[in-house]
Amino acid sequence: MAAAAPLIAGFDAGQTHTSCRLARLAADGQLQPLADGEGSGVSHLDAPGGSQRFEGALRSSLAAARAAAGLATDQPLAAAAIGASGIEVGSSVQSRGHQLAAAALGLSPAALVLTGDERTALEGAFAAGPGVLVISGTGCIALGRADDGQQHRCGGWGWLLDGAGSALDIGRDGLALSVQMADGRLADTPLRAALWQAIGADSPQQVKAAVVTEGFAPAGFARLAPLVDQQALAGDADAQAVIARSAQALAAMVAAVAQALQLEAPAVCGVGGALQHLAGLRLGFSTALQQRCPGARLCAPAGDALAGALALAAERLQRGELRPR
């Protein structure tokens, strides 16, 4: 009986959950996807419990994917690639995460790729071709690639420093407006009532207390973004201003990447939960993009971040060597 084709895994590790996709790598180099599984989320490795969360996210998502594929729980991997939130290429965090991931997955370090989730998403979106990817979810970042393979990244410097264009910023800015409405600096609108109801507050003092509770930020702010978007679509001028600022911020990141890589009329993929689910933000981004980067073409991604991770894992297995990512 012929030996089964090597089993490889691709991971997309985010703050709310981690997804794993298993595939077989056929002798002709073609990938044969098997199943996806979902596990727990990750946090920055330097955060309290960050290492344990990282390892747990990989193990739980891999176990779910193995179960979905009908594989034994000890079915070994031949290679894997992980795109993870908070991984900066070339950093000590990447090196430490690489060792943790290899141990968690039972792989030699040489059989593993660990990189930022924006890079696996870029690989999936453009399948090694040129273009600009902008991700707007809880956080946001843009990354592009030129014909010669050169890459340039813009944004994604952490929610405390650089979140313009993200769901987090939209929710936080909306909530900031609500307390200004409460103390008389702005006229009251339905935006305040909608946001306060969502967090169970009925006074600015309760809002102030809510946002500093453990675990609220950044996810707590991001969960409010759909309410701000809904109020903007309903005609609330304050909410519309918040959405417009974020749309302009996303377009500015794309334009900066395109300029750095000398991409004229680039193909642009906009992905992430905020762009996918917030209709007002999506429309505003499309308009702002043409203003900031005339000729840019919005297009659907060729594949998702898991497809990109599997491509990197297959490349690692076929090359059998380490190279920077």
C-alpha cells in the first residue's frame, strides 16, 4: 500500500479565535484540502499568559481540524505555517513563538513557518502576485507586494498607537462621542443610547468604569463598531464622521503602500470583519480609495489566510530549508 501524502497544516491565529486547515501535499505539488477546525484565540506573547494562550490556540484548532478530517489525534504533521496576530517579522517575539509553536505541534523548527497574519493573508489573496491587501478587523494593517516580490507594510502598530481604520477605533470613537453628548458638549443623538445599551451603562460614570474593566479593550470597543455603522447609515452625522475617518485612514494606508512599491492602479483586496460586515465603512473605503489612489481596483481575494498559510507550509516542505519570512 502506498504511503499517504504528507499532512501539512495552515493556521490563522487571531485574538478571538484560531483556525486550522489540514491538507495533503500530493507528489505533483498540488494541495488536497481535508478539513478546517477552530480553536481558542491568541494574545501577544509578552502579555500575561501569552505563551500558554498561543500554544493552546494551536493545539485546540489542530485537534478540531483532525477530528473534522477523521484523522487520529496523533496523526503527525510534516510541516506547518502559522499567520499570527502580533508577530513582527525579525523580532525576538517571532523567534520565541517559533520555538513554542514547534513544540506545540510536534515539529522540528525547520518544518515550521511563523509570521504575521497579514503575510499569510497576502499570500492567500494574491497567490504570489502583486497587489495590496488591507485588513480591517479588530485592528487594521495594509501590506503590499510588487512584481519583484518586494513587500511594504503600513499600519498595524498596536491599538494604543495606531488603530485608525479598525473596528476598535470606530467603537472607541463612537463611545467617546457618547460621553460628550452626556455632558453637553455635543447634542444628544440615538448613537449614545445605542452604545450605552450595548454595554449596560446609563451614565457617563458607568461608561468610564466599563472601558477599564479587565478584558474590555480592544475587543469591547470593536464589538460596538456595528452600532456606529448602523447609526451612520441611518443618518447620524456624528457616526458618519467616525466612519468617514476610518475609511480615509484605510485608503491612506493603501496609497502609502502603493507609493512605496511604485504600484500604479494596483489590485486591492479589502478583508477582515469590519470591511466585510460594516456596509458604511465598506462604501466609504471604496470612495476614499479612488480619491487617494486613483485607478486602484478593488478585487476579491484569490484565497483566504489559511490558503496562504498552506502555500507557505507546502513551500517549506518542498524546499526543506529555512528562509526568512
